[in-house]
Amino acid sequence: VNLETFTMDGAAMKPLRNAVNKIGKSGYVFKVNEPPQSDGFLQQLAFVSNDWLTETGKGELGFSQGTFDENELKNQTILTVETLERRVLAFLNLIPSGITGELNFDLIRKTTNAPGGTIDFMFVSMMSHYKEMGFKTINMGMVPLSGIEAPQNLPEQAIKLAYEKIGPLGHYKNLRFFKEKFNPTWIKCYLAYDTDMDLVHLAAVLNKIMKPDEV
């Protein structure tokens, strides 16, 4: 997302604008928590993380994203949405980017009872804050399987069909929908492989290494 051109103005941004304004008017606040983080604060984050894992029915994943690690989080900047009583409803952690002027993050987690729009509020607040600090872009990460509008061959047709029709992959569509709210510039990423069968097996291999507890 280009922070220099990102705006909340216009009819297309009205749903996002309304959601963010509702959270702000409800008394929730955005906070930037610089390291080192206290043990008490990390315990709050652990509660949020565990609540999120329980809600989603998923365990921690490796390889494709970070996992909750207090030793790592202790020395990272943590962005939160909190109540006026300092109860954390949602958080994300900032991680280094190899691109000058680019903001990057890893975990995004919230409590079960966080009101709708909490994550939107956190993202818009983050963009506004770091734009003022001189950052130019924010890396929103990838959305696997998405972006194939006109399949050119059988493998691409299969990927597009899986993305659009297979239920267990529905979270990718939801992820794409969430990121589209912020009007990003999408950059396609490609995979090189020898045969179509390699592509078929790749999904199973990735699924296995993304679940460290099962390896």
C-alpha cells in the first residue's frame, strides 16, 4: 500500500471509514508500544493470541508466518487496540523490512469479543501514524492462489478453481477481501517447477512444514 497516496476519502472508502469511525467513537484507542515489552503486557498478548487460536480452530503455523514467541515479541514494536482500561483487544508486531521506507508486520491477532472493525481500525491507525513518521509503503503480504483472472493452462485453471470453489481454502478469499479494502498494488509472485505433478504435491508439502507440531 502506498502510504503517500492512501486516503480514506471517497465513496469507495465509505464502508471502511464507517467501521473505523465506529470503533474510535466507542472509546477504543490505538497505541504504539515500543520495546522492551513488560512481562505483564506480554501476558496480555498471550491471552489475545490464545483466544484467537481457539476461535479460528487453528494451531500455530510455521514457515509461512511467524508464531507467538514472547522472547521475540519482547524486543519488537507492538501495535494494539485497547479499551480505556488498557485491556488489549487486538495486536500486531512490526518486523524489519529489507526495503527502505517500507513498513512490515507479522502476527495479527484479536480477542473473540473484539467488536467488528477492530482490525480495520488498527490498520488505518497504523498507516496514519507511520505515514507521519515518513514511511512510504506498507507490505500487506501475500494471498496464496489468488490473482489468476484468465487461466492460460490446466494447472492455472485448477488453482483458480481451488481458490474459488474449495471450502477449506475460503480463508484465502477472505484474506484477499480484507486487504483489498486498503487499495493495494498487487505484485504477482511466480513458482518454477518441473512437472504438473510437482505442483500437486507442493500443496501437501507446504501444509506439512507449516505445522511444526506435527513434523
